[in-house]
Amino acid sequence: MNSFGKAIRVNIFGESHGQLIGITIDGLPSGIKLDLDYIKSELDKRRSKTSLTTPRRESDDFEIVSGYFNGFTSGSPLTFLIKNNDVRSSDYDKFVLRPSHADFTAFTKYDGFQDYRGGGHFSGRLTVCITIIGAIALSILKSKGIEVKSQIKEIGDFVSSSFLEMDVNEINNKKEVHEKVYEIVDKVKNKHDSIGGIVETAILGLKAGIGEPFFDSVESILSHLVFSIPGIKGIEFGRGFDFAHLTGSEANDELKYEEKIITETNNSGGINGGISNGMPIIVRSVFRPTPTIGKPQRSVNYKTKETLNVIGKGRHDPAIILRGFHVVNSIIALGILDLIVRTEGVKWIR
């Protein structure tokens, strides 16, 4: 379904080339002052602005049509609407299925009634909605001393130092994007190709005891949300898949007491038994390369069943990760807020 959450419930709607997209947020208490400038600044981070991102230029201006009165949430569902202005639907053929897109699966599921333009409801365009709720969540969390920080960890032959080896100050001061990243993306773009990458996210300041085993563990909720972002194909926590090469004595995080119980290392990524242990939560997620590329690829016409060569049309990012890592940051903030409110109750937000 297009909704998520138990304590804070969100529903997103719209299509890439439809009249508008939007999000409804239910469960926020009344009396929360919304920082609209901060929401706009988070949307600006995600927005395409350079030659290394999609040529589609949307302003992402939003209108709040419910749940907001005199600068504060009113307690009723909060709804944002964002118009689609810069569309070019002629680039898309309903029956020519783009390799590794949702064209075939959507056609099959919805019997050909889906909006196929620009990927329709499956488009990364809808991550604008995620960024809006993310901005609200980030603002609330920050007021409680909790920060969510993301960086581009790996792309091509570039590998950045990991948050696992840093203290809180180092994480807060770490650059989100290294200059080398832009060089790699530029080279790939000039070859009419695309490239994937790994985002690393740290949640700082979260106390121990947040999370609900088994099915609502911290890992379960964050994985559910992160995999909702178009283009995400993998996730790991702490040392993740590296645990396959470690012994127990190498992997375990020994405990010590320094005003509170903490661990010597953070291989578990701040989570034990699906519950936060008070150490920074470290999450890594991987974006696949953008499927639409300027090189010929074999595909099929759904109507004629003819095999043909296609060259990607439309306006797409050569590397989803350049804008996508802001979306990861946003959706993880939503997940953490929902998990906290499940434990602390909605009045915690105030």
C-alpha cells in the first residue's frame, strides 16, 4: 500500500507526470510549529540543480491544504500538495518496456491502466513527499537532541571513511559529498551510462530502549522504509555483511561504564535484539545505477511482443545517489520518529 506508520501515519499519492503529487500525515499532535523555511531548505537539497542531475527542473513549491492553521498543526491530517510543472510526456511509450524499470511489472499488475509517463507512481518524483515528512521529523528529532546524518560512502572506486570509526563530532563535521564523487559521475555521464553507490547514515543521540521485537525492531522498520525508496537494492546495519568474515571475539562489542553503559566498539551499529543500545545507529543502503541510459539495450514491445533495441529517453540522473542520499536521510528520520513515539507516546513530540 502507499501508507506507512503506526504512531505517525503517512500516505503518499500522485504520479510523475500527473497534475500533482502529495502527502497526508496523520498522528502529529496539535500545536507543533512547522518551520516552512526548513522544509524548503531540505527540498532544495534534493532538487535537481546541476548538469550532473536530471535536466527536469521542478520548483517543488508546496501548498498545505489541511491540518495547518495560524502557523501550527491543528491535530487533523496534515496534507501537502506539490504541482508537477516541468513534464515532457512524449518521451514515453506505453508499450515499450524500459529495462529494469517497473514498466513490465506495473503493466502486469494494473492490466495496462497504470500511468506509464515518467514511471508514474513508481517514479523517484514522489520522493519529494518523503523529503517533506523527513524535514518535519528531522526538526522534531533535533529539538530533542537527536541527529540524523548521511554521507555518500562509496561510488565507483571512491570509498569514504566509515561513521563506525568516528566519534560524534567527527560524524557531524563529515562532508556529505566528496569532490571525487562528482568527477566519477561526470565521467559516467559522458559515456551515456549511469552508476550506483552506497549511502551511510548515522543516528546520533537516540537513547537505549527504542524498538519493538520481533516484527517492529529498529532494523525491521528502517529496512521497510529504506526499501520503499526507488532504486534501493540493499541495506545493512553496523558491520553488516562483514560479519560473515569475523569470529565472535572479533565481532562482539564489549561493555564498559562511563556515566552510562556504552560499548568499546560499535560493530552492532547501535542495535541489539532489535532495540537501540544508546550507541550511534549506523545504516548503509545501496542505490542501483539509474536504469534509463543512453546506450542501446534489448527490450520488448508489450503489445506486439516484438524484441527491439531501445535507447533511454526522458530526463534522468546519471547517479540516483547524488540526490537520493538526502531522501534516505529523510525516510530514516521518519522511521526513528515513529519508533520513538510508539514507546514514548505522541506527547513526546511536544
